[in-house]
Amino acid sequence: MPFTYNRTVHFQDTDAAGVVYFANLLSICHEAYEESLGTSGINLKDFFTNQSVAYPIVHANVDFLRPLFCGDKLLISLIPQKLGVDKFEIAYEITVDDVVVAKAITRHVCIDASSRSKQELPDEIIQWLETNRRDAEGAERRKSREIM
Amino acid sequence: MPFTYNRTVHFQDTDAAGVVYFANLLSICHEAYEESLGTSGINLKDFFTNQSVAYPIVHANVDFLRPLFCGDKLLISLIPQKLGVDKFEIAYEITVDDVVVAKAITRHVCIDASSRSKQELPDEIIQWLETNRRDAEGAERRKSREIM
Amino acid sequence: MPFTYNRTVHFQDTDAAGVVYFANLLSICHEAYEESLGTSGINLKDFFTNQSVAYPIVHANVDFLRPLFCGDKLLISLIPQKLGVDKFEIAYEITVDDVVVAKAITRHVCIDASSRSKQELPDEIIQWLETNRRDAEGAERRKSREIM
Amino acid sequence: MPFTYNRTVHFQDTDAAGVVYFANLLSICHEAYEESLGTSGINLKDFFTNQSVAYPIVHANVDFLRPLFCGDKLLISLIPQKLGVDKFEIAYEITVDDVVVAKAITRHVCIDASSRSKQELPDEIIQWLETNRRDAEGAERRKSREIM
């Protein structure tokens, strides 16, 4: 099964149109990424703050299928994929009551935090990528079998 | 026991000084308030969006005792208090590993959402105030007995 | 010339990695859109709050070419384009000292705010689209002539 | 005259109640502080990011007198005051069309960024405090004379 993150829409996520402000949904996806890293044993403070290596986002996109309201119970599922020796991307699917309401992608490169030059993904993140990829593929295979 | 809310510090809560950006802690306290309302059976979408009555914050303050870092596991406890027929305030205590790291207060008035004139607190919120106040007082009494 | 918006990177825009948090750049682009609407005489409060018609974002994407730091002076240029009777998109180019540091797109549909069904773009926004498109095309033509 | 900062309320500043989300007004005040530092010649990137000395906020409070809407043109005036060898506070007054709509305070301590122990305010910030204090006092004196 892919990693999933439960998140209630907060009042602060909304705007004067009464729904979630578009850019905030990407932040909610990033929370799912952080939760997934933490669950796999990565220290979030070290990973995001005291790091010699960083994983800045070089691309992000998001599609909204339905409006999201304060109090909505979101389920965010997350599937990461290695794209090369120094980059990966994460696909997010956001559902409410089993209905897909939005989809998003973030693409990350691995850099040396001081020189900001690209570098190979360290073991810690490769292991996270493999675990979450394998989990997601298992879910895909099970889903295929159920269809057949 | 007072209502408590668990919240991990997200990357987005932090700033370039490496710690939680000050105003974001007030938003985290507001999340605790929302969670407490939801737990008591109040529909958050109706309460915050489709409402004829609103509870705008007229005062807020926050004291920081320690810096907060990405990944820190916050526990926010919340004690509301009725201040009159048309207002209430909420005291928040934020702890990490049983150490108080910050305290905050939000003061709310009850208004008619279209005319924006003050009005008496409706039953729904009075019940929420009484339940959470009683819960908190129970905890205070138990704490006093333990000390004696 | 396309519409441009000047914006200094605020401390709040940054995260513990010391640079602008990715989703915040989309919010900064949205500010440029708001400023452009206001400059063309549209009342922002009515447009975003009291509206019978709304323009929710159904897609957004952003590419980051360089990190952005607190205090950086951004120049955001904005080129909108009508995509049909009920939708438009806006392309943003973000530069610092004449160097492109990021690009983004937001795609908007026009809906009836209460029924949330699609409706034709009203005159107000068509005029904004035409003015800003013409301005941008003028700049393109001048740039072509300079090259020739 | 005290330092003033002009700021239009953005869509992102608002929430589903249609007005500025309370904590966002403190962020807007912090923008005024940043703008004031920048105007006095302080490099914001160094000040907030690469610093050996930091000025974390230990207390903040805000009072709301009127609701603020998307598109409102805010004028934030800022008066800092030295509170000791290692701390200062800033008083903010937010007006719309010459009407005071909110007031806020932030209190800052000066620390060594790595050890996080208190240290004396460096010359750079003392000069900023004195300049902005003197400017503000000049305005107060002129106002008193006008009254007499």
C-alpha cells in the first residue's frame, strides 16, 4: 500500500472564496512527504535544517478537480520515484471520501547544501524511495489481480 | 483533563533562522481550537464558512520560551473561558517532551456575520465552553490534590 | 510591455533551508495577478470576496531555476491568455537582476460561485485579458524587431 | 515621522470568513519591520539568514478593531524602542484611510545564533533603533505643538 497521510483542512488553509487557497494544497502534500520520511526513521530536524545535503524542489504542479472546504478530511497518498542518480519525484493523490479531489507532483534534486552543486542521492533517501516505491507497487499488483 | 492536540512542526512552519516563524505558532493554536470544536461535534465547514454568526479574534498574544524546530512534536493544551454574554478567550499551553515552550491566548467576540454587530453566544458554543472548562477544572482539582 | 510586479522576498516566505519555500512562490505570483487586476480598475474586494462569479485555479505549475533568499528583489512579469469562453491561464516569469529565477503558470475557470457550474467569462475579465495580452504582444513584437 | 509601510491585503491573507486571518496581520507587521531595516541600509539576507547574531521574537500581541478585507490598502507605522542592552520592542499601528484598524507589538531579544545565549545589541541595530525612535519622537513633538 502507498503511504497515506490524514489531514483535516484548517481554517487557515482557506481564503475569502471559502475554499482551500490553491498554493496551500502543495504545502499539505509536502506535509505528507515529511510524515513519510519521519515514519521511515529519518530525523526531520536534521533532514531539513542541519543538513549538508538538501533536496530542493525544482518543479511542482497541481490539478484541482473539486473545491476543498474547512473541515474536509483529506487522505493524501504518496508515491515517490527515483528519476536518476541525483533526482526523484513524488506523485500525490488527494481524496475525500474515496473521491479524488486533486493530484500533485513535486520534483526534487539532491545538492550539496553549501556549494549548491548536484550530488548523488545518499543511502538514507534511496532506501526511503525503494521502500515507498515497493509498497506502492505491491498495491498496484493487488489492484490488478482484483480486477482480473 | 484539558483538550490536547498533537502537532508535528512542519517544514513550512519554519523560516530561514531555522525555527518556527513566530506568527505560525498562533495558527497552530487555532488548529487546536478547530480540532476541539470538531471533537465536540461541531461541523467545521458550517462553523467557519456558512455561518450567520462568527467569532472573530479581537486580541491574541503569544510568549515564546524556547525555539521550535522542524519535526518537533508539540502538544497543545487548550482551556477556553467565557468572558461575558458575547465573548470568550482561549488559553493555550504548548509543550515538547513535557517542557512548556510557549503560551498563547486568543480572545473572540460573537457577532452577526452580516451586520457585524455583537450578539449573544449561541448554545452550541456555550456547551463547548462549559465542557472544556469543566474538563480543565477537573484536571486543576486533581493536580491540587496531588500537591496536597 | 507585460505587466510587472515588484516584490521583496519576506522572512516569512523562507524556510529552514534558508530559501523561499516552494509553494510560497505561487502565492507571490498570485499577488502579481491581484496587482494587475487592481491596476486595471477591478475592485479586489468585490472580485475575490463578494462575487457571484469566481475564477478558481484548476491547475498550477512552477519551475525553479535558482534559489531565492530573504531580501531578494523579485520582478514578476505576467502574461494572461484566454483559453476558451470560460477559461484563461497566466504565465509568470520571475527575475532577479534580469536573470530568470523561476517560471510559473496558473489556469483558471470561470464559474457561478453558488452553483459552481462553468459560465462564460464576463466583460470585466475579458477586457483585462485583452489589455494585458496586447501589452505583452507589443513587447514581443518590439523584441523581434530589435533582434532583426 | 515614524517609518511607514504600504501594503495591500492579498487574497492569501484572507480566510473563509472573508477577512484577514488573524495571525497573518502579525506577518504583515513583520514585513514592515523588514522594510524598515532594509531602508536603513541593513542587508536582509545577512540579517535574517547568515547571521551569527539573531533577534528572535519572545512576545507578540495584536488587537483588532475592525475587519480587514482583500484589497484594503493598509498603512503600517512602526515605532521601535530599546528595552535593555539585549532587547527591544516594536509597536505597530495599522490604519486604513486614516482609521486605526489594528495595533500590534513584537518583543525581540538579541542572541548568539549558535549558542542561543543572550548578547548585547550590536551597533547596526542600535543605530536603527535610535534613528527610528528619533523620527517617531519628532512626529510626536510636532503633533503636540499642533494641539497646543
